[in-house]
Amino acid sequence: MRVALMLIYFDRNITSKVFIAALLHDVLEDTSVTKLMIEEKFGNYVAKLVQAVTRRHKSEGLQEKREAKRQNWEEIILDDHEVRAIKTFEDLDNMMCWKTIPPTSPVQKKSRAGLKKHKKCHFHWLTQPICKRTR
């Protein structure tokens, strides 16, 4: 809900279909709902948007996760404005939620350690020209 609300607050020209896709952005990852189910209920465009912001790779190792995240972001950068907007607000919402995790939580400790470890190189590839990344 927060992702959709942020999206409508900052982009008042979004359509109802984009708003619905923002509401459903985590449904494919977190539930047994399928893309086909979304398509049947909300149409092909909403299903396409939800699929575009869904993590497609179930990777185990840290290097595999990094590579999958990099590939996902490369696809999103080259996708429609609506996909980029939903994904950006989803990530912003996730970062804002990190503040609510108690400092004593193992998740918080893991997040802080991971951020310190990868601070310098985590998104360095985003600064490369797009033509270089798509080759």
C-alpha cells in the first residue's frame, strides 16, 4: 500500500492500472498468486508491470544474488517509466522500513554489516553508460 501511495503522491498522472500494479508489486514473490491470475483479474498491462518488478531469480550464494540483482536492475532501467517508478518506490519503502527493525535484531545486524561491506561497490555498475551495460 505504501508503495502505491508514494507513487500517486509524487506522480499524480499515473493511471489506475499503474496504481493497481504498485499495490500488487510483491504479490508474485510473496504469495501463490500467478501472473496469469493477475492478468485474468486486472488485464495484461497490470500483469506485465507486476512481473517486471518481481525478483525472478531464487539465488543462494552472495555472488549469485548480486548478479541477479544487477541483471534485474539493468532490465528495469531499460523498461518503461512506470516500471522504474514502481521499483524505485518499492526500494525506497524497503529502506525506510529498515529504521523500524530493532538494533538488537539479527536482521538489523546483518543489514548493517552487509551495507558496510558493500558500500563502495554495491551499485557502481549503475554509473556505467547504458550502451556498455547492454552489450
